[in-house]
Amino acid sequence: MTGSNFVDYVKIYCCSGKGGSGSVHFYRDKITAKGGPDGGDGGRGGNIILRGNHNLWTLLHLKYQRHIKADSGISGSSNNKSGAEGEDIYIDVPLGTIVKNAETEEFILEITNQDEKKILLKGGRGGLGNTHFKSATMQTPRFAQPGEPLQEGWFILELKVLADVGLVGFPNAGKSTLLSVVSAAKPKIADYPFTTLIPNLGIVKYRDDRSFIMADIPGIIEGASHGKGLGIRFLRHIERNSILLFLIPSDCENILNEYNILLNELNQFNPELLDKKRILAISKSDLIDKKKMSDITKTLPNIPFLFISSITQSGISQLKDLIWKELN
């Protein structure tokens, strides 16, 4: 999917249906001139419901559907007939979608499972017909309940990619190349920064038909948490990953310094990200000899690490083992 087709942020207006009014009616036929009340109830207004759909991975389908309205309930009628309910409107969204109030940015709900349904806006309840208000002291009630009003508002939908492993690194660290080697994903790969402009997901096959999902997140630069470069546009996708796999190339001048910069950007964006499990992979290890590896090892942070090469596939199998061990 091209970058222009990947949409992870939309603002939409939603409106549920109002409830139908209860009916004020009295029974009449050829032999009954003044019968008792028989006004029916109004129908419920339609709900606005979000539904998880694992076949979607972008909010593109909502980009051009900015106004979503449900039908109102129908008013009740004679002979105690209730009005029809307004049809519910279902909004299919990718797994990992969160909804916020557009004015206050208050979190409202999130969808993380296939076919998971959550009501965003409830339709108004239908009003009771006058038959409900008959009593010993009021034989002919000439009133009924109006239906409840609709609910409406502007909402922000944000997609946070769901994956087991999130690749974290500076542009051109080899994240896309690694993903293409360990999975069937075909991300764009080139020798210049910001080749990856959208998150790419790949299913990594492990042993005995086991697998896990890896996400290639667009490269972070220093100051990204404050909007620099691609800014925080894609940092939120890291929040849903179980493990953070830091990828730093072996030809980097100071691996520990780059690691600390990446860690600081994550901390500035969301300190809770530092609670996630971390693995460090030194990529492009085919460019260095064993002595250089030994020298680098002495400077690395105290987290699990491996030297890998996506070109020669050195260390790739061990990396899968390490990831699986940390996931389980």
C-alpha cells in the first residue's frame, strides 16, 4: 500500500438517531365511541457502533466519509403498535484503533479484537405511548412521552499498529531490509533516509508453525518527540508493540550514544515505553571483523543484544530465537 493510501488519523462527525415519540391515541371502532388509550411506544434511534475488522489496516475508508448519521426511531401508532427502531450504523475500523473526543482529546474507547463492537453514540430511547399512563384516577391520559434526543459530536480516530515486535532505529538503519528478510513483507528499500514513510507489518514464521508479527516503524530522529522530522506521527505505533527491537548499524560512530538518543525520544513521547522489553541488534555486522565486534560489545547497554547481517543472514536465526524467548 502506498504512503498516500495509509491513513492513521481521521476526524469525523457522528450523529445517532433520536427516539420516536410515543403515541396519544384512544381505541375506536364501529361499536366503541370512546375506548381506552392504545397509543404505542416510539422506536429507539439508531446507534453508532465501531466494529473491529482485521482485514483493514488503515483508516483510508473514513477519510472521505466525514459525516456519519444513524436513522431516528419512528413514532408509535394506534392499537399499541410500537414504531420501528432506527437502523444501527456500524463503522468498521482496523484493530488498534482508538477514539478521542475531538474537542477535549479525552480517550473514549479502543478496538483491539476482530468483530469487537463498542457503541460510540447511543440512539435516543423511544417515548412511551399514552397507554402506559392509564391509572385508576386517570382513565384517559392525553399525553405521551417524547423520544429521547440524539447524540452527536466530532471524534478523532487514531490507528496504533498492533504488532509483537516494533523495530526502532534511525533512518537507514536497515529496518526495512531486516523485515524483508525475516518475513514475506516487501517494504520499499533504498540507500537514503526516510525510505519508509508508513509502518510495514510482516508475519515472521518461527518453528513448528509458530509465528509473530513485526512492525517496521518509520525512522526516528533526534527531536522526533517534539515534532521534528516525521515527528510523533508514527511514534504512537510503537505503543502497541510487546517488544522493542532497537536496530543500530555497526558502522555507527557511537552505538551507545545512538541507543540513548532513541531511548530519550521514546521517553519524551511516552515514559511508559521504557517499561517494554528491549533487544538490541547491531546490523550490517558483515562490514566489521571479530575484533571490532569485541570492542563494540564492551560499550553496549545492559540489554540482550546480537550482531546480525540481513545481507548474509548471519545471526537472523538467533535473533528469532531471542525474540520468541522474550515474547514467551
